[in-house]
Amino acid sequence: MTQVNFAYSAPANDAVGLPLALSIYANRAHLRGTLRDDAEAAGFRIAELAEVAALLDGEAKPLGEVVVLDCPEVGVAELAALARLDMRAAHCGAHLIVSTSVAALDGVFACLDQSNPQILVDPSRAERVIALGRVLGRMPNLRLREMSEEDRLVLLRLTEQVGQIAERLERLGGGSPAAAPGEDSIFRFEAAKRPFSGAVDDASGRLARATRPPLPDPRLVRRIIRQRQLRARFFDGELFGDPAWDMLLDLTAARAEHNRVSVTSLCIASGVPPTTALRWIGQMTEAGLFQRVEDEADRRRAFVALTDKAADAMARYFAELGTGASRLV
């Protein structure tokens, strides 16, 4: 397989000719080596290669423009390192990529509330490389240096393939990650902005919006969820993949039941791999439909909940369905 050497010119406001600096923190030595090799092949300059504990060093080195951290287990030291890294990355604007395990996901998620990281769950080597590519995609001023004709042809083929994948991801993800809530996003609830069908004319003749209907009976929502899950017993589950809707249903039932939902539980409810589910959660949070809720009794935990806007939309949706909701599959 031909190896492509991706060498990048820095943006105009950076030091000319210097590749992007990348810091790698991982306790597993073989993984540090793999991450270093892949990062250097992609044109990054390794600013630091160390164990996670190095983040707690009082004389820690400055973070690179991109930081990759592997944290499959969380203890007191790891949680402290994550919290400090989150604060430092948010302060300096570093792009953070964190890989973890399903077992450690809730702890990792709770610590990373400022830096808007990419969180990967039990990722393959390819998924880690794709995460680096997503970082590069957020840097529009990055320019390729001169490369050989062979590398250029290979890059062209890779670009075509990645472009096709990106288009699919954009359709799933609702547009640019930087888009502000309400901008071009498939997660906009236009119907929620229009008057509810139960609206009536007030004394002035203007259309007045009726009081928001209550959330649906959580038993009904749970029954719909079970019916949707039943399809996977007879068909390939990917045929009906709709993680956004599955998560909305799960959070609607939880809100009606006055229960809190962890990020791990929500990933399971989505019916897609955790890393994919986390991207959806991030997009729907940016769209103003999901919100992060800290556990006041335990700072090591955080939950995901519907925003009032999303709860309003779900309540009106089920009210429009009326008694027919019980027959939904």
C-alpha cells in the first residue's frame, strides 16, 4: 500500500512552514507508538509523547494545537488529569480527541464539559485517523505543500472517497459542527415554531398559542421504543437506523418519568455504536435539543436531558397524533 506523506503549511497567522503540533497522552506504550506513527504520517509535529500522569505535572509542557488522549479506565488520577486537560484545552483552543471504553464513558464525559472534544469509544486505528482528519477539516486555511505526483494521485483518490463519506456524515450530522443552533441543521424543529393546531383567536383577532400539552404517557413511549427495537429480530438493524429519534423517545420517556439518563444509557438507546451516538448527541446539543446536566451531588457524573424546546416539540407531536400514537411502530 502506498504511503502518502501529508505535509501541511501552517495558516498565515502561524509560524510559516511549521506543521501542526500534536500532544499524545496514553499509558499503553504500544498505542503511543501507533498514534505517533499515524500522526507523523499525517504531517503533524509531535510536541509531547507521554503517559496520562504527565498532565498533572506542575511543569507540564504547553499543549499542542491538537491533543490526543487515551483513557480506557478512570481512577482518581485519570479524572483529575482529564479535568485539567479539559480546562487547558478550552483555554488555549486546542482540538481534543479522547478515546475511552464503554465502562469509563460516563466518567470521561463528566470531566469534559468545556473543550468540546471528540470522544471515541473503543476505536479502531482507522477511527483514530479519521478523528485526526476531522480536526484538519475544521482548519480551512490549511494548505498542502508541494508533493510528488504519485502522492498527489493517491491523495486525490482518498479525497474522493472521504468526500463521499463526509457527505453522508453531514446529512446525518446536520451540517457543519460549527453551525450555531437554529442554523442549517436537520435538527431544527420548524413545526415547534408554528402555532399548535389547538391555537385559538384571542379577543384582538390575533392567533394565540394554546398552552403546551403535557408529555405523553411514558408507558406509551416505552411501548413504541420496544416496538421499534423488535424490528431488529427480523431485519438488519441498520435498515432502520434513526438514532436521533430513538434518543428523543428515550429522553422523552425519562423526562415524563422524572428519571435522569447517563450518556452511556443514551448511547445504548440510540441503537448505533457509541462513537456514532456521541456525534449525534453533540450535534443535537448544538441544535438546542439536548442539554448537559451536571450531578450536583457527584461532580464525576453528568447526564443528558431534553431542553424545554425539545420537550415542547415532543409534547405537541404526540398531541397531534392523539389516540393514533398507540398504534405506532
